[in-house]
Amino acid sequence: MNFVEELQWRGMVHDIMPGTSEMLEKEKVSAYVGIDPTANSLHIGHLAGVMMLTHLQACGHKPIALLGGATGMIGDPSGKSQERNLLSEETLRYNEGRIKQQLEKFLDFSPQNPNAAVLVNNYDWMSRFSFLSFIRDIGKHLTVNYMMAKDSVKKRLSGEGEGMSFTEFSYQLVQGYDFYYLYQNHNCKLQMGGSDQWGNITTGTELIRRKAGGVAFALTCPLITKSDGSKFGKTESGNIWLDPQKTSAYAFYQFWLNCSDEDAKKYIKIFTLLSQKEIEILENQHNAEPHLRILQKELAKDLTIRVHSLSDYEAAISASEILFGKGTAESLSALSEEMFLSVFEGVPHFTIERQKLENGIELIALLSDETSIFESKSEIRRMLKDNGLSVNKQKIAENIVINSHFLINNRHLLVQKGKKNYFVISVKD
């Protein structure tokens, strides 16, 4: 495959330095993307850059993922109005290990692979610099005029936020040196990133030209947006993370499943490895029957399996069916506690003492006296008579006694009032 052409049809090229495509066609090169290591997990905002590396490797080139351990201690001014928190080396090393595990789901790090991916951390070379040696050996090659001309710097100096510290002003010098270091030590001739990184990336190409007399290249992808104008990868509860402890497999699956038709047509090109022909077939099927949400389902399936697992994807499907009325008592009882809580995260939640269930409690008393699911006992009786009340996906027609044997994962009860109104009752010890 031709790497640049592959990115272009996927809508993943925003800016590209002249000569980049020709250089990639002529030789096998190393290219890198920088990743912020200030959290112990990637989120889906990182995925466009990771997918650029994935396509690069598929085209026979060598991908380098650079964790900004040193730059993570500084903070990148690009697109920010405030400085980031500065992290310790211990925290950054821990984050590095966690991120490496997630990158392995997208990149082949196998040593036997001639173009195996490489993970580097710029702290490993930047920590060897003293302040004086850095400004002497690196800082002298770029003028303040050149650095202040960058859009990311001009915005911060023009009154957005509280200005910029010298620490953040030096960020582009550090990132520029990263590119120079990788050029010298890893034959890295291309840096890629989001379009907001163009200024920092071209600082690196300029440093390579001035300090090494070499030629290096830059390529950026558009910043990913949502069609409704809201920020991509953000929900009411925050980022969509790749770590299941931060974002459950179910919530991850639902994020992609619920995206708009317009976004699905864009995302399936950016975030999957499906071919152009495969995507065209899916788009035609989707356009013929948009209510089936074929693109969203394929997108959610592909990413959930890749980031989590096939079993997590299947569990997410089962959980979705439970929430939207097709699930059974058996499929409900098969859910892990994590999946159960994720599925019913937004429904009204009540807590009672475990002792009350161990002794047994009448359903009507449970739903009216111990919780406020129903306003009156007469309302419960009418619902029972009309066959509109379920406990753990089983229809209840009379005032039965509920005890601890009913508990899902020995902790929860699911009450369904009518078709769509769910309530969770949990016990506390």
C-alpha cells in the first residue's frame, strides 16, 4: 500500500510537507507520533495518531511511539489555556507500562518483525541534559522570533488564559529535539500528529535542517470532531478510555454504537482497518436500511474486540439486549457485576440492609416502604394485576417474598416497571 494515499482516502491528512509522499515511496523509513503519558491509559482522542502508526507499519515502514515523559513534566501549550499538572518520574514510568500494553493491540512490537514498532520515552535522553547544555547546544539554533511565530504560542500570549510560563514556551524546543534525536538515532525522517501539532513538528524539521543539515518531513491529520459540534471522545462522565477500569467495555461499545450516521461514516474510515471496498459495501447497506445502524454496529464491533476482547464484545451485545427489552433472566444472571453496574449506571438506585433480604421481605413492602419505586401499595397491586412488573427479568403476578436468593452477583435486584422503567436495588453489608 501507498501510505499517504491510504491516509488520504480515509480522510486522515490535514497538512503534509512537500516531498513526504515521494520520500515514503522511495525508501522504508521510521516515523513517530508523540503520546502524552500524563494518564495511565490512552483515550480515544489518541486513536487517530495510533491508527496513523498502524497504517504506517502495514505499509512496511517502522512506527515509533514516543511517550513524552520529559514533555509531560512541562505541558504542551497547543490548544491549552492553562498549564498541565507536572508529574513525577515514578508516575510517568507506571503510565508508560500501562500504555505499552494498550499499544500492543494496534502495533506489532515483535523483535523478529523487521519493521517492529518501537516505544521510546523522551525522558531517557532529555534527563541527561543540564539546563546550560540544552540552551547552549539546542536553544541557539532557533530564534525567539521563530518560536513566537507559532500559532500555539501567539494564542497564549494574546490574552487567552493566564499567559505562558518560560517552561511551556520551551516545549517546542524539547519536542523539536525529540525529532532531532530520533533522526540521529533511529533514522526517523517523519513526525506525525494532530493538526494542532504542526507548529511543534515543523520546529523539529527546522532543527534537523540547522543542526544536522538533514531533511525531515511532517504530516498531520485533522482533529477529530463530532457532527453536532460537541467534543469527540467526551461524554457527561468524561473521556472514553481504553482501560476497562476507567471506561467499561459496555460503555465503550455504546459510545460507538450511538454515534450519528454522519460520524459513523467518518469514524469507520479513521478507526478501523477495513478496506475501501469493504467500507463502500457497508455504506451502501447502511444507506439502504439506515434504521439498522449497520455502520455503527460494525464500528462498535471492530473497536470493542480490538481494544477489549471478543468475549467483552459479546457480553456488551447481551447487556444491550437486556436494557432494550430482549434479554432474559438467564442472560441477566450471566452478567459480571462490573457489566451489570455499567449497563444500569443511569437508572434510579436504592440501597437496603442485607439482613432485610436474608429474613425475606414482601415485594409490595420492598417497593413502597423500603424504596420509593412506587408511590403507593395500590399502584403496585394494579401493576401486578396488569402483568407489568418484573424482578430480574421475570414477570411477577403476585405479592411474593423476596430474599437473598434473588440477588444478582449476591448484591443486586433489577426491578422493571412497565417496558422501559428500570430500578436497581442493592444490598449493603
